[in-house]
Amino acid sequence: MRLLSLGALLAVWIVAAGLTADPMILPQPWALVQPFAKAVGSGALPFHLGMTLWRVAWAFVLAMAVGTALGLLMGRYPSVDRWLDPWLVVFLNLPALVLIVLCYLWIGLNETAAITAVVLNKIPNVTTILREGARALDPGLAAMSQVYRMPPLARLRHVVLPQLAPFLTGAARSGLAVIWKIVLVVEFLGRSNGIGFQIHMFFQLFNVTMVLVYALSFILVMLAVEWLFLQPAEIRVRRWRLA
Amino acid sequence: MIRVAVRRKAFGATDVLRDIAFTLDPGETLAVLGPSGIGKSTLLRLIAGIDHDFDGEITRPERMAMVFQEPTLLLWRTALQNLTLVHPDLGDTAALAALGQVGIADKADLFPRQMSLGQQRRLALARAFAGRPQLLMLDEPFVSLDHDMAEEMLALTEALIAGARPATILVTHSEAEAGRLASRVLRLAGRPATILADSGARSKTPPPPRLGAA
């Protein structure tokens, strides 16, 4: 089913490439194979892909950790929520580009600024989702674990986290998709390696083929992450609902 | 010995409970009776230590158990895990025996949602007794059940209490349930609620409540 759907997308591409009939603007899919092999062989593609993945991983872990902590605090304590909610609205509506440019201007053209910009872009999103999760926690179960004096770690692992699981996986999936797009913009604007940087370079050379090679190779990696890790993890935590 | 002395409990500006004091001996079964909304469940939450926001003092034992109006189970863990995670000292064998006592030993590996509501309630009872509680609290445990199931659960609860003999506090608005399970009845009335009558009040009165939360 998935393969069929991807095949349809490929068919649209082939037809569109046939209609434009100009490999400078849109090359046929098979015209990418050789440049791809060359980029892999030279080690350029694996290097830039690795740099981007490394930034995505850092930004993802930091944004999930900070966003989850903030979301739980805001969901559990209405006074904290009243104070931080206006901030959340401001950051949710701040364009990614503004944050990125400001981070580069204030922190400098370095790795810290790049990752900070991505993390700041993603935190409000995770916080909003996890705040809903914290509000949805069942007070009856909290009372139960208290009366029976369950140890704090067991409470977290067996009472709280399973209730938050759908919110956590939701934040993780939408998070990953948003983060890698922002990482590319960050690299485009102010880094000297990574997929975004390469796309910037080939954009200036007007080399559509190489832009597509780099973009597609990263999309493939993210599809693999989605299908190999995220979806199986989600199915596992949802097992009790389906049983 | 369980010693309850609640001087005052309020939600906002509204006083709910006032001067409620009694003691409970080990093995004694007490029913707290009163119309709905009087504050019986509030009192039980104070005794259970779920709500600490009140004036007064409560002495409670180490091992406590509570049966709620709803089964209140971990829906994402199996029936057996619902016992072993809540009572970490309980081995699998003891947990299986506890399930057997309420007649659902064959459901050990099922998730609660795969069981009928009656079986879920039996599991909640098994969880309560598996920890060998010194104090068992029942919060209107039969209120949402139809007549047959209420009768079945009442008989099972009666048998389990007779076997384990914990000190028991049953909160209910049903005279029949109170008469069946309890040896002593405490009636709440008024607004804020106070003790109207204590059928089993002995000569020794509990010590006067002191100021400051327990």
C-alpha cells in the first residue's frame, strides 16, 4: 500500500519531467542515480548527511526534554501556566526565520546558535502537546497510587508515562518532521556543512539534479526512521488499546 | 488503632466538615452513612491521605487499601501486573493466589479492557486485599452496579473482610449495605457535616482535636 502510494508519486514526477522536457529544470528520476552514486562514492553525501543528522538528533533530544518538562509543569500547576502561557503564544507565532536570524546575530555564526535556533523553534510545540497530556492525567489513578504508596519511580513508569505515551509519540513524530526542515534552513543560512549548506551551494549553481539528490537522500533517511523506529514504537505502546 | 480528628475541612469559603472525631480498632468495620453530597467521600480522602488540606489530626496505619467507585486500574498493564506493580513485595505466585480468591485466576494475562466490568471490579478487590491492609477503605463501591452485580460484589467483599479482618471504613448512602458489612455506623448530617450519631461509640471519647494539619 505504502509502496503503491510512493509509486504514484514517482509516476507524477516522470510525467512532469516528460512534459517540461528540460533536465535543467526537472530531470527524470533515473537521471539522479549516477550523480547520487558519485556523491556517495566521493564521501561528500555521507559527510553532509551525517552533519545534518547529528544536528537533528541534538535538537530533537533537547527540544523534547525541555518541552516535556515545561508542558508537564504548565499542565499540573495553573499558576505556572498563567505566567508562561503568553510566552508560549509569542514563541508559537514567531516565524522560524526570525528566530534563526536573531540567534545567528546574537550568539554568532556557530553550532550553538544553529542548534539553539532549532530547539527554540520546536519547544513551544512540544510544550503545547504535553500540557494537554498533563491535563488529561487521571486523578483517580493518582489517588490510587498514593493510597497504595507506590514508589515514585514505579508511579512515573507505570502510571504517568503510559497515560502520556500518545502525547509523547505525537510530539516526537511531528517534532522530527519540523526539526529536520528547520535544520536545513539553519544550515542554508549560516553553516558550512550539512544538507542545507549543499542545497544552498547547488542552488547558486542552479544545479537542480544535485539539489534533488541531497533532498531525496535525506527524505529517505527520515522515512526509514519513521517506519523502522517511530511507528513500531507507537504500535507497542498502543498494544493494550488494540488487544 | 486509627484515630481521626478533623476540626474543619473547607473548599474555598464553604465549610464541608466540622468536628468529626472517632477511633477505629483493628478488625472493626465502620460504615459512614449520610445522604449524597454531604462530604462522606471528602472525609474518606482525608483519612486516606489523598487530601492533606484540613485542620486536625489523623493517625493512620502503614498499609492501607482503597476500593473506589470505579475500578481505577492500570489499563495498560495485565491483571497480574496490576497487583505486582502496586504491591512490589508480592510475588507472582501470591498475586495469582489473590486473583484466585476473587475467581479470576484465569484472566491473569489479560488487559483490564479485555475483561468484563464485573471482572475488573473483582480485580480492584483483589488489589485491595493483596497488600494485607491494616485499613481498608471502600468509597461507595457498589453504587453504580445493578442489583445482581451489587449483591455478588457485596457477598464477595463480605467474605474477603471476614477472612482478612482489616479495620474497614465503608462510605455509603445505603442502610442495607451498612447493616450488612459494618458492626458500627457513623451518621453524618448537617452543613457543614458533623457526626449525628455513632452506634458503636464507647465510653472513652477520642482526645479533643488540636490545631494544625496532620
